[in-house]
Amino acid sequence: RVYGYLDIRRNGSYEEYVTLLEEDVCKIPRGLTFEEAASIPLSYLTAYEALMKNGTLKQGQSILIYGATGGVGLASIALAKTMDAKIYAVAGTESLSLLEGKGLQKTMDYKKENILEEMPTKVDVIVNLAPLKKEDMLSLFPLLKEEGIFVSTTGVPDLPEGSGITLLSVQTKRNKEHLAQITKLLEENKITSLRTSTWPITDAPLVHRLHEERKLLGKAVFQVEF
């Protein structure tokens, strides 16, 4: 019973069996089903890269997560909570229900609200997980503190001259040490699995179409049974 993030240069994650390097997996924590475990590596490794590596988010700081209801967004919320962060979240109308009961400072609907006007304070870190244009990313900079950090998984804009902001562009990376830390947090019940829906593998075309149309909410998992 192991889990891990497959090398994206190799096919196989929709197969019954795959091979991968031992160094890229950890044992699945007790009590998790395979479906729950499958929701973890990609999302949490990306969020760990964005928030925890090099101490980007420090204990007790504040963070704005733009695109908070996808797998990486939900993982970012969970990791930020382990740091006792004050969390502000932005998502679309259809998926805001996924943020209920998570103890966030404020949730905002980018389809209906002006985020610059709705944010009550500046934050230490902004994590962008949405496919924003660079000018839209720049528009969020006034929400950062003077020495704040802007992290994005979809590229970063050019830094304005004289700005004290730090820009970080991140991608998912296979990392045994990070996966081991995530596993430890799961075992200590400090974070949980992210699965919000489960689909038979035969529905893969439908799920991909829903994803492309931005109608897929949260973190979907396939049951691979042929």
C-alpha cells in the first residue's frame, strides 16, 4: 500500500498497475482508502512546494489563496492551517460551498466581487493557482505587504521597478522528503485527504470535459477497475 506522484514524462496513471522508483513513494497512512490516498500526492506536493519549501509561509502569517477550491487550493488551505495562518480565499460561485466550515478569515467570489475592495487587510503571501493573465496578477500586488511574497503555479509577471515583493514560480516536483512530511501530517491528523468526488475510469472522457469547461469542482479521483 504505497502512493506517489508519477513522472509526467511517462504514461500510466490510469492503468491497473504501474512501475515507479521506490524513492518516489511512501506507505499510505493507515485508515486511508486507495481512493483517498490517490487525491494526495499531486495536490499536496504542489502546495508544499509553494508554501512550505524554503519557509515561504511562516507561523502565524496571513495568506490569500486565489483559486482555492481545486486540489492544490484545498491542499494549500490545509497546510496553511498547520501554520496557524490567517487564510483568505478566492473561488468561483459554483465551488464556494467547498470552503464552508474550514475556519477561513474570509471567502470571496471573483465572479461577483471586487477582490481589491473586499479584502480587509494586506497579507504576507499570495498564492495564485488560477490561469490569470499577467496584468491580472499584477493587480493583486497592492494586497501584499511591502516585503510580501507572490507565488504562482501559472507563471509570474515582471516585477515592478523598486518593488520589495518576492516572486516565486513553482511546479509540482517528485520529492520523497516532502511526501514523507505530508504523510507524517496525515498520520497526525493535521491534514486530511482531498477527494471531493469519485468516478469510474470509464467516465474519464466526461471528467476531462468537465475540467476543461471549469465545471469540475474540487479533487476528482478515478476508480481504476477494468
